[in-house]
Amino acid sequence: MDFSDTPNEAKFRKDARAWLADNATLRDGTEKVQDAFMANTPEEVTAAQAWQKRKADGGWAGITWPKEHGGRGGDEMQQIIWNQEEGRYKVPPNIFVVSSGLVAPTLIAHGTEQQKTEILPTLLSGEGVWCQLFSEPAAGSDLAGIRTRARRDGDDWVITGQKIWTSGAHYSGYGILLARSNVDVAKHKGLTMFVVKMDAPGIEARRIKQISGHSSFNEVFFDEVRIPDSDRLGPVDGGWRVAMTTLTNERYTLAIGRSVGGMRAEELIALAAGVTLNGRPAIENDQVRAKIAEFASRQRGMEFTSYRIMTALSRGKEPMVEGSIGKLLLGKLRQEMASFALELSGSAAGIGETPKDEAGLWRVDYLTAPGNRISGGSDEIQRNIIAERLLGMPPEIRADKDTPFSQLK
Amino acid sequence: MDFDFSNDQEEIRQAVARLLDDHTSFAKSHDLLDQGTGFDRDLWASLAEGGWLGVSIPENYGGSGMGPVELAVLAEEMGRTLAGVPFGAAQYLAGPALVEFGSEAQKSALLPALATGQKIVTVALAENSGFAPDAVASKVVDGCISGVKSPVSDGAVADVAIVAALDENDAAGLYIVDLKGDGVQVDPLDATDPTRPQSRLVLTGAPADKLSGADAAAINRLIDGAAVLVAFEQLGVAAHALDISTKYALDRTAFGRPIGSFQALKHRMADMFAKIELARSNAFFGAWALAENDERLAEAAACARLTALEACQFACEESIQIHGGIGYTWVADPHLFLRRGWHLKAMLGPATIWSERLVGALKTPTEKAV
């Protein structure tokens, strides 16, 4: 149990601080809230790519990646330190979480040597922004029910179908695509994973507007899109296992991404100090203080939970299921905090009326939180994972698990 | 950085867990419950014999000189096994107070007896529904305390109490009081957890031996440290309450399948687990802050306390519901956990008090490395 730096970690932190001081500007509390992992404007995409490139050139992009793949070869504790230090600076949204958090571990586990050699360096440098083409209109939580077809044609595969909820597809150069290659076997057994270039003929991405007002995800249509077999990721009909690697990494990437929680409890204190409740500053109200304390204790706990996940990783354990805990707690906390903040403004109840428009920031948080409770596996899916894999409860009844896909209703 | 127990600490856990598993059982807890006074003397003797009562007492006073993190390991196991012994008040509060503020004579007189279990030591902080220095009204005049302290864990069996009281200048301090001596009246209280008996001490000019330097700030620090250790005990209770629930949910069938296969119960147990793990993360930070005497101890302790209170109460309450009708009966085990949870809540007070402590700690800006 040691929350302080070892001498090596202190050296790493010092180096990181020095580099950041030379290359970025400290946050000063006036930053507009943003999606931590999503760009909402083309300018944000450009800025994010430039920042990623600069980090890659400085040797700070792939901290835990093996040196053979161009990374720093560091450990998870160094990643925590980097996240802490980078978090103090004004930096663009990290639109590379799919690339580095999901695609990279999937490639390292299942890719061919050629795929690793060609793709991994581009993930680090930020040239290639990646998206994850999994969910479909008729298959979200029940991912194995996807219908997008992959038909073999000579050395190519031909893809036809529709994906949805694809974050960042409109600015991604590449995607990993799960498609149905075999309809004559049970639904989990006929899937294959591919790497796809998003500018290939026959692909069309249409943006979807979310309740937050942002448009960070898309519908993606595939019309006879040709993919060479060399871009297949993992075995034919073996895509489910590949996808599981991606999804387990997604859960804990979301759980350990510190900034995804949005506003901090300290910002609630500042808000409560500035608004009036029953003729007194709201911060002097006992109910307000009790809620702020509850939120703060949960937020701290989540932060330390992410550190525990990193510790398990650094000890060579695979705590992937534990990512579900952080994922489960995060969205709900964000939603409750933002709702409380909006109510703090009393009769205005979230209508921004100050020049700084603090209510506006909280409103964006409030309207972003529902997405946190769905993306990367809904709250309900996370609870199933915890109950089944950590607590040993019986799995859900899956009436269709042995039926060939072609015979499913 | 390393956010988990070390291998050595896990070995300590296994050793103490073996001893506790050998000497505790639900049947024994039920006996203590029905009896309503006293404690598990067989377990107490075994803990003393194994050296487990002196874990964080320095070696030159008969202990083994380990730190708060090792004590946290013990606390979690004591909670898990619902141990019915006068452990917490002595180990989390009285021991640290004596080690830090006792004179050589005071330490020599009490620490070896505490470490070997020869004397039962408790603390009497609470009165007027509070336990922090600002709630104290008991008064020391000419070296003798008068006042009413309540509740006091194990007051009926303890030999000595460390009592919080005001001096002639109304400054809070800590005093050693011989509970077998003059001016001490011990009244039994009706506790939610009769396996951990509570008392009211009525002190009428009881001779008091001051612990020098234990001022209000020091008492608050001791309370913060104890909150961290109690959080581990709460984690032990909560995790075991969840454990008996999952076992029951696999065993019990309804509508032709185990009730643990229904999402209504799966999801509730997942929520129990998530709350426990969240509290565990805060407790880990608290243990480190306590061991390092970090400036963030107050914040860390309040976070650990608040999330442990929530996790423990939720797990214990829902454990009864998951057990259904049988869980509502006296002879069943789930209410043992619920009662212990309330004992640990009473020990340092509920969330209302700790929310205030946390907001107070957060308002003091400090340069945060983490």
C-alpha cells in the first residue's frame, strides 16, 4: 500500500512535468467542458492529432506499450502518473482511446506480425484515428446477434450491412469491424473481425445527434465494401473471441479514464458557495453539504478503484472484470452530481443565466451522463458481468445459443 | 505506487483468518447475542496467545511493532468473522493514543497489559450524541473527572478507559481512568448489537491521569485514524454478508431455478459488490494516509467512513431481503451482520457527522499530488 512515488516514479513524474511545461499550458479553471474522449469540431480533431503527434515524438504516447511496438515500455504506475500530470494541462480531447485502449490490445493479442508492424506505429502517432464498428440497430447488448454480412469472394471479403453508435466514425481513418461470416452455425460462432479503411468505396457514415446536442457518434452503412483477406483480424468465424478482447479492454479503459467523470465535487463546492438557498449561501445548508460529501467520497473512491485496477495489471493479473465496477459507478455518479448542481440554481433549475454560464456546463454534463450509462456495455450488462463472473451467479438463460443463426427468428 | 496489500500483509491475513475461523462461528455469535453481555473469552485468549492484540504496539512494550496497514488487515478479518471481543476501541483508539501521547510511566503501565490481553482497555469519547472534542462536556477538576460518557464499548468488562474531557480552561484532552476505581458507575445500555455490549459511564470525581499533548486536534486525528480502521472492519462485515447472500441465492430455488439466476437479485448483489469495492478503494487510501500521517488523512478518513457506512448498511440490509422470510428470523444469521454494522456505525457516528467533517476537509485547499 503506497500512494507515494518510488524514486524511479518521482524521476518519471519530474521528467513528465518538465516536458509538459515546455509543451502545453496549465489549466486555469476557465476551460469549457468537453467530451473527454470525443471531438465535437474538426478543429478539435486537428488539435487532438497534433497533440498526439507531439507526445509520440516526445516519447510520451505509448507509456505502457512494449518498446518493440514503439512504446515506452513503462508500467501502469507510470501511466497513472502521466494521466495525473497531463490532466493538469489544457489538452485536446483524447480521441485516441479507441485506438490505444481498444484496438491496440486487440491487435497485439490477435493480429498478424504484418498487421502489428504496419498499424501499431500509426496508432501511437495519431495519424490513424480508429473507430469500433460493433453495435447494430438490432444488436446492442446482445452483440452476437449482428447481421452485417461478410461474404468471401476470392481473396476479398464483401461487407454489406449497417452499424450504429459508432463514436468518431466521421473523423476516423480506420475501424475494426465485426461481421457475420457464417449463418449456418450458432450466432457466436459465425463472426469474423476485420480491419477496415473508412474511405473504402461503399462506406457511408451519417452523424447522429445526441441529447447533449453533440454529434459524436454515427450510423455507418456498408454497401458491398471489399476488404482484402489480409485485413482479417483473427481466424475466420473466430471473431467473437477477438471482440471479447476488445470489450474487456473497453470496460476498463472507460473505468480508468479519469476525466470521463466530467465535473468534480470541488466544482460543486464552488457552485454552492455562489448561489443562494433560503436566503443563505447554499454551501451553508446541511443537506447541500451532505450531498457534496457523498459525491466527493464516491468520486474519490472511483479514482482509487482505477488505481487498484492498474496495480493489478502491474502485478501481471488481468482484472478485466473489475473494470465493470468502475464503469457501473461512473455514469450514475456523473448524472446525480449534475442533476444536483442544476437543482442548486433553484428556480432557474439549470437555465444558464450568468455570463460564465455555469449551469450550462453542468447541463452538458447532465445530458452526457446517460450515454456513459449505455456506451461500452449498459449498467445492466455490467451488473450481469459482476454477478456472473465475480459472484458466481448462474448465467442468463440464452435460449438461442445453440441455434444456427439462419434459423433464429 | 502500489495500491494493494503486500504479500507479507496477505500472509498476516491468512494467519489471523485461520485463528479466527477456528474460534468463531455463527452458533457462537448467536450464543453471545442471546446472552447479551460479556464477550468471547475463548477467542480473546487465543488472540492474546497468538500476539494479535499487540500488532501495532511497539516491541519494547510487548507488541510486534507493525503499522496501521497490518492492523487494517486484522480489522477486516475481525469484521468478517463477527468476532465478539473488546478489540476495536483498544486497538484503533486507546492503543494509538497511549503510544503517541503516553508518558513513559503511562506506557509501561498499560501497553504491555493491552498487548497481552491482561487488561481490557476501552475509550470513552462519546457524549451528547457526538464523539468529537466539540461534543465533550465532561470536566476535569483537580485531577478528577465528572460527567456522563455514552456509549462506551465494553464498559462493563473493561479495566481502563481513555476518557475525553475538558480541563479547567475548557480545553479538550484525554485522560486515563481506572474503571475499577472510585467515582465510576457503569450502567449497561440496550445495544443494537448485544454481541458487542455498550455501557454508560457515570463519572463522579473519578481520578484521571492526563495524556499530555492530546489536544482537540490530536483527538480529531485519532478519530480519523480509527475511522479508517473501522472502515476495514465494516468491509469485512459487508463482504461476508454478501457472501452468505450469494451462497443462499445459489442454493435456494423458486420457479424451477436458483433465485440467484434472477436479474432482480443478481443486480442487487452486483450493487452490493460495487459499493463494497468503492469503499475498499477509499479505505486503502485511508490506510496509507494513516500510516504516512499524510496531510490528507482527514479527507481520506471521511471518504472511507462515508462509503463504508453506505456499503455495510446496504449489504447487511439487502442480505436479509435476499434470504426472504428465513432471513427475518432470530435464529438465522443475516441479522448478526446488520447488528454488527450498527455497532460499527455507533462506534464513530453516522454519515451526518462525517459529511460535515469531509466538507470541512475539502474546503481547505492543499496541493494534491494524487
